Amino acid sequence: MALEMRGACERCAATLDQNGLAYICSFECSYCGPCTRQLAHKCPNCAGELVRRPTRI
């Protein structure tokens, strides 16, 4: 099963490149770096930890 690689930040709608910096929670909510820092690495949807999303080759 693959991760859903969403193309936009769920908070500010910034474009998230599949091989760029993005953060994700266990429910696959996706955020850009600046929003993740503002959220203190905590997902506002599930309260889970936001970690760096892996890249695809």
C-alpha cells in the first residue's frame, strides 16, 4: 500500500512537490514546511505527529 502523495498543503494550499519537502501524519494529512512549523509539528485534524514525508524516485 502506497502513501497518498497529496499535491497541496491542507492549510495554505501551497504546492507540494512529490520529491520536495512536505510533512505528513499517520492519516496522510499533508502540510508544507512553514505550516508544519506554525502547527508545532502537530496535525490539527487528528492531533498526530507531523513527520517529514518520504520522497518518491
